[in-house]
Amino acid sequence: MCATKGQSTRMSRFASPLAAAVALLTWQARAESLNISVVREDGAESCPDAVHVRAAVMHYLSRPQHQEAGAIEVRMTPSGDGAFAATVRLRSATGQSMGVRQFSESTCDRLVKVVALSIALHLDPDAVATEAPPPPLKTPKTTIAPSGVPEKRLSTLSIGPVASFGLLPQTAVGMRLGADFEIVKRWNIRAGAFLLPENRTQDGRFLFGLSAFDAGLCGAIVRGDRGSVRACASGLVGELHAVVLKLEPTEPGGRLWIGANAEISGGVRIAGSLGAEATIGATVPILRQPFLIRGESTPVFQQQAFAPFARAAVTLSF
């Protein structure tokens, strides 16, 4: 009995998809028969997994492999400078070790191609790629769950000279000791203490000095691996004290002093945890108490309403 032309056409329509399905099932069965495990260590999570490695191996095996497959372990690790390395451990079907092979490539995709070809040649020494290598394997982006270890926050200690213009009768040069504590990325708390030694008034009858504590908040304007630029605002509380040289003081001792700072700091890392920092800013005395002589209306000394300052420091980060 002969098939008509219409019957032949209908049969061909069913035969092509059926043949494709059979080929796909055969390919999947052969791929799943490959006992390949993949371990991706820290830093190599973005590399292809075992499913993709098996698919890459099957690309080179156009016929059933000559050698019965045993367990094959592929361990991928980062090797520095963005490159990746793989160690391939081969075993026979009986569990006997058949050698260890090591490879290194600039990317995960290139590494998988080399590993896949090596495994294919192990299974079938005559395996030859009959077409262009497969396109780069696209793997889903791996999201690493938090390990529970809090992110390290940077802390910095600093010490250095400070020069102030207007807080004392003459330009004052003193020292400041400070510390910075990062609370969130790009933001840190700054605290410190400074001392401006006494200097003389123009008439030579008095000495004035200032010691104070400061605390405030800084935000990074520019931040990089080698340094940063930050803007800071802080409050100050301390004591403004006077030393009387030629007269008898009516109210000896220091007086409460309160002020506010606005500043810009630039820091750079020199080597390791050692760095340097330079700061410019201005102090606004909030409590400006005048120092008077009994019987005279003009104050002996009163701070300026706006006092610029400059500071340098050596820093140690940890």
C-alpha cells in the first residue's frame, strides 16, 4: 500500500519534531550521565555551575564517549587580578584516581571552555570540536547572603598642630588630638581636644589661653582608596582663661567658652594605616565674654566674631 502525497506531507510534519525530541532526550540523558560536580569557592560564585559545565563538555562529545565516565570534580577559585583557576580531579568508573589537571584563565567563561575540552578529551581522546566554540555561558547573578559578620567601620586617630586667628589676642599655635569613628558609609563622628597656649595682649599686661573639647559630624564629599575630602560641623565647649601680669584680678580663674566650627578636611593615605590630613575652617564663638578692667569701659580683650583656623595632622587608621 502506497502513501499519497498528502499523507507523506503530514507524516513529515510529525517526523521532524519527533526526531528533534528524541535527539534532545538522548542529549539530556548523555549529559546527565556525566558525573561532574563543581565547587565554586569564595570569589568564584559567578562562575558557571555543574549544569553549564556538563553542557560545555557535551558540545565537544559528538558521539558516545569511549571511556565510561567516573566521578569528575571541578574546583574553581579566584587567582588574583580578576583571573580564575580550576583544579580538575579525574576518576575512573571504579573510583581510581586518573590524575589532576590545573588551568587558569582571565575569565570564568574562558576557563570553563578549557576545562570542558580537557574533560571531553579524557572521555574521548578523539573528541574534536567540529564547530565554533559555544558562546559565553550566561549564569544567573549570584546573591551572597550576609554572613552575619558586621561590616568593618574605619576609625582614625590624629594628632597635629592647629593655628587660630582671632580666638586669642595674637595668632595662636597649639595642638589638637582627635578621633574619627565611621558610623555608616561616608559619614563619621569626629571628636577631639585642643589647647591654645597663652599669648600676650598688645599692652603686655595680660595673657589669654584657650582649651576646649569638640565633637561633630563629617560627611565625605570625595572618597577613594588613597584619600578623601570631607565637610564637618562641630560644637565646642571649653575654658578661656586669663593670666594677669601687672594688676590684681577681681575675678581670677577661667570662664566658660562655647563655640561652633565649620571645616573642610582633606586626607591621604601614605603607607599602610599611616596618613596625613589638612584642614581649613572657621570658628564662631557663641559665648564671647569681654575681659574688663575696673574703671575702664574698653575691654582688655574680646574674641572676634569669626575666627579662621588651619590644622595639619598625622593620622593612624584601624
